[in-house]
Amino acid sequence: MSNDDIKRIIEEATKETLRESFTEAGQKYIKAAGALEQRGDFAGAEKLYQQAAATFSRAAEKYRTSKSFKNAALNMTSAGDVLSDMGQSAQAIAAYSQAADDLYAAASEHLMWGEDIETKKGATLAITGSMIYIMIGKEADGFHRAKTFSAENASKMMFPAVVRLSQIPQMLESAIHSVDVNAFAAAENAVVTELKTALANSGAQEFSKYVDKGLDMVRELLRGKLKVPKIITQLDLPVDMTFVEQFPLRVIIQNVGDGAAAQLTAEWHIDDGLEHVSGDKTSTISSLPPGESVTFEINAKSSQELMGIKEYSILVRGSYIDELNTEYSLQAGPGTLILKDFKMSEKIIRDLDVTEARVGILGSTIDESPLDKDPMRRILGSLSDSLKQVRTGVEEKDLDAAKARLGVVNQMVDAMDAILGDEAMMEAIAKTRNYEKNIYAKSVLEPMCDSVISAIGDQERKMESEVSSIKTESTIEAEKKKRAVSRLTELKAKTSEIIRDLDMIYSQMPSAATTEMPDEAARRTRLRSALESARTKTVDVESNLGNITKDEAFTTGPTSDVPSKAELTLVVLRSLRNNITQMLDEKKAKLE
């Protein structure tokens, strides 16, 4: 529809509004809004829908003023429909509520005539108003209004058909409160056979759809209280099948709800190119209780022996009903069945054997490589575990996962082969590792060298201190010996003088021969003997003093003559320090 056509419709709607033909104006606004929606102008369409709802409300007000309540109700339901489609639920409920009130007002107008036909029309409109209340979730108001209407007009509603109509709200209320499916079925039957027929006879069939929506709401209310079935499905399709094999197709249907699924039907839909061999393509069971499952199976095969790989779509569709006879659909799939001209499992097993052999060879290569063995062996162990999982996957028919895992293992083996076979990289790794070892060795040697040299230096300084102390003590001892030797020498010299004095006395002493006196001669002899004895003893003393001065105990050497052990220790320490320093310097030079 062109822009000009849309503008023309809007202009016509405006003119209808000016002529107070609000119903026709509202319908034209809706038509123009639908055209704008198709063109993508949703904002413009929303404005027109809003105008349509307002116009229907004005039409209802006009009819209400003229006591034409049925037309007022019809316009209010139209306004409610527009507002509901726009998502304005509060305004829509208000419009539907007003429509229900208008229907009750129209019913009262009909009952004023006192005729059976008019009474039936009035009862029909009143019950329809109650159904609208139920439709918008105000079932309590709907049931209350119906009871009040029946009580107020009991004397007029004696006609059997009218009585049956007036009982419909009570039947629905009783079914909801007692959660009685059979009671609801009876009420539903009364609505269809009595109320909807009466609406058609009363020229008010436009309200039938709201009656149906009211029934749907009652059904939902019951469903919220009833135990409802819930079906889940799972396709079980074979794997690793070829074009020449016959294979089973299974569907597992499980009821995980609270109620039984009745009249459950499932039908297989398979692609062209697959041939149904056996089994029922359509299966039906009367009831599937909650918590139970059923499996349907057929056998099929490819209709042609093709080459390569081909995919086929498998689908199961069906339906079931609950206690309210509400029908639900079920579907399993679509699933993909893959047929090949070879067995994938056999190919994977062959590739697996080759890969296991490669992993074994890789282990020997790792033992001969300069790389760290433990990390590589751990990786190799993980690869072996993955290969075991591949074999398990083949046994469990999880071929896609097994194939993918085998591919990853082969990629890892290829990568490790490439690493271990790259001589340049191995040389670079060895060079880097040697460099790192040298750096580490230097980092260990340097502090060790400093520590050893420091320790030797401490010992050397300690020995030098001891040698210095020994030298000092030796010098003091030598001085003591010199003083003692000097005193002994002086004593020897004095002893020599005494000997000379004794010799002089002895030479000057008269001998016994020069006297005639025996006593004098004897005295002189004793004196000379005493002098000779004294001289002899003095000579012995002089000789002993000479020997004492020459004794080793009084012999002193140079001050540098320290004890040989201390000197030797000092020499050894100095030599050891020099040798260690030289050795460590050579080692450090090799690590450069």
C-alpha cells in the first residue's frame, strides 16, 4: 500500500470521526496502522492503533448513552483487542471489564421485556459478560456477577434453555474448585452447544471468540492445579554405518511431568535415499504414565550403495493430550545420520596402532636427547593415556571424540618429533644450558672462592700473630740467656783471679822444709795442702763455669729462628692460598 493510500485511509477515518461514525473510523485507523507496520513505520502504526482504541471507546460511550449496550460492549472489546495487541495490559483489562459491564446492562434491557426469547438473549449476553471476566483473569468477579444476575432475575429465568445457560458459570466454578476434569468437560460442552449457539441466534456471534478465550483461561486454571504431562524425546541414531548395512533407528520418549500423556502418537520422517525396512513408521500408545518412557524403533538402510560420505536427516513428530484434552506436539530431532563407504572405527584403530608405535619410538628418542627427560616423559605418559581413551571411545562408539583425540595426539607427536629432530635447536638448547650452567657455577664459585680465601687469610693472619708472639718471646729469652752468660763469664773471671791469688799465696807461703819445728812444719804442710785443695776446687768451678756458658741452654741464635712448625704452617697456608686462588681463577676463566 502506497503512502497516498495510507493518507487517504487516515483522512477517511478522520471524516468518519467528525461524522461520529466512531466504529468505522476505528476500523480504518487499524487498517492504516497495519499498512504502516508492513512498511516498517512502527512508531506511526502505534499512534494510529492508539487512535483506533480511543475511537472505539468514544463509539462505546456514544452507544452507551443511547442505551445500545450490546454495541457499546462490541466497541469496548475492539478497544481491548487493540490495547492488548499493543501490550498495554492494564488499559486492555479495563476495556474488557467495561465491555462485560455493558453486556450485563444489555442483558438487563432484554429481561425488561418479560418474553422468553428476550430473556434467553439477556441470559446469553450476561453469561458472555461472565466469560469475558474469566478471560481477563477476574473469574471471581465473573462468577459473582453471574450468581447475582441469576438471583435478581430468578423469576424471569424459568425457561429450560435459560436455566441451562445460567448454570454454565456455576459448572465452570465447580470444575475449578474441585479440579474435576469431567465437570469441566460437561461445562465446556454446555458452552459450545448452548452458549455459542445462543450467541449466534441472538445476532451476537462476534462475542464467540471471547467465550472461547474464557474457556481457555478456565483450562489454564485447571492445568495449574492438575497434573500435567511433559514429554522429552531423544533420538538414538547408530554411528559408523555403511551404505550396505541395515541399521536400527530408535526414539526414546519419556514423560517427566506429573500427569499421564494420553493418545501419544509418534511418526518417523526420514530423508529420501533411506529405505524403511521394518517396524511401524507411525506408533501410538493409549497412555504414557508419569515417570515412564517408551521406545519406538524401525529398521532402515540406504536405498543405494554410494561412495564417500552422505548425511541424512531423521525426524520424529507426534502429539499427545492431557486430561483436559489439550493437544501438545512432540518432536525428536532432526538428527543427522551419517553413512560412509568404509568403517570409521576400523580406520581409527589402524591409525591408533600406528600412533602407538610412534609414541614408543618417541620414548627412545627422548632418552637420547639433551632435553630434560622428566617433563618429556610426563607428556609422553599423557599421550599414552589419551590413546587408551581413544580405544575406549571406539569401543563405546564415540567415534567423533575418539577421532578428534587421536588427531590431537598425532599433532603432539609431530610437534615432539620436530623438536627432537631439530639439530640446530638441540645445539642451541645445549649451548644455552651450558651457558646457564656456567653462570650458575660462577655464581657458586665466586662466593666460595671469596669464602675460602677469607678463611685462609684469617688463618694466615692468626699464624703471623702467633709467629710474632713467638719471636717476641724468643728475643726476651735470648736476652735472659745473654745476661746469665755474662754473669757466668764475670764469675769465671773472678774465679780465675781467685786461682791466681791462691797461686800467689801458695808461692809465698814458706814450705815445711824451711823450718825445723815439727809443729810449724806440720801447720805449713796443712796450709799448703788446704791451699792446693782450694785451688783445685776453684779450678773445677772455673772449668764448670766455662762449660755452663757453652751449654745449649744458654746458646742464643738470631731472632728470626722461630720454631719450625709455626714457620712451616705459615708457609703451607700461604702456598695453599696461592694455589687455591690460581685454581679458582682458572676455573672461572673456563666458564667465561
